[in-house]
Amino acid sequence: MKTVCKKCLRREMAEAYKNMIEKYKPAIKAADRAPEACYESRLSVCKACRYLNQGICGACGCYVELRAAAEHAACPYQKW
């Protein structure tokens, strides 16, 4: 039985999970997307957070990669 890394982002997991994020990320309008550097910075904060569980925020239930991609989104714990 393969275990899933609780501290991994979806893009670091199986291809099916990665494809799911890549499918929905473009749905965020270009004008509403966070710059790439900001996006990566947010994800690094999420990876270090104790609430991250298999790419999902345990505080609000969102996919952190999608929330971090939106310019005006915010962490529920105000970490970014």
C-alpha cells in the first residue's frame, strides 16, 4: 500500500492529482492570477504549515495551489 505524503503539494503527488490542479488553475483569469514569484512564495509558506494535508488546507479545505494562484486570495491564518 502506497502512503501519501501529508506535507506534499498536489503537483508533487501522482500525475492524476497534478493534472487536476493544472486543469483548474487556468480557470483563474490572467488579470486575477498572482505573479509566479508570489505564487511560489505562498506555496513555500503552505508547505511549512502544520495544517497542510495532501495539498489541502486543513483550516479552510481549499486546494492550496489554487488559493495561492489567485492574486487577492489570503491564507485563513494570515500567513500570506
